[in-house]
Amino acid sequence: MSIAGGIIIFVIAWWLCFFMVLPIGVRGQWEDDSTVPGTEEAAPKNPMLAKKALWAAAGAAVITAIAALVIPRLLAQ
């Protein structure tokens, strides 16, 4: 696999992982009765985006490593 192919696989895997971990652990403002005036009640109180981006990067690295091992073997057949 080329460097460009690895980067493309990593980016696609990162977005896939990011969207999978995005709803984990999110609590809406209405659950705590701490709704800020002028905001939607279902808006997340603490979305933890930085932590989720790191988890997505770790997942994408694993997926990219697996793809780097599998793709050359499939192309060699």
C-alpha cells in the first residue's frame, strides 16, 4: 500500500470511528435540569469532543494497520 493509500484509509477510518463514538456518554441539558436559556434542551452538556477525536484516531490507526496487512496479500493473489 502506498503512503497516499494509507492516508486515505486512515482519514476514512477516522471519520467512521468518530461518528461511531460521537453519541457515547453524551447527556442532554434536559437530563440535568440545567438548560441554558436560548439553547435547545437536547443540546449536549459536555460533548467531550477532544477525547472522542483521540479515540477515533486510535481506532483509525488499528483499522489502517489491519488494512496495511490485508490489502497487499489480497493484491498478490
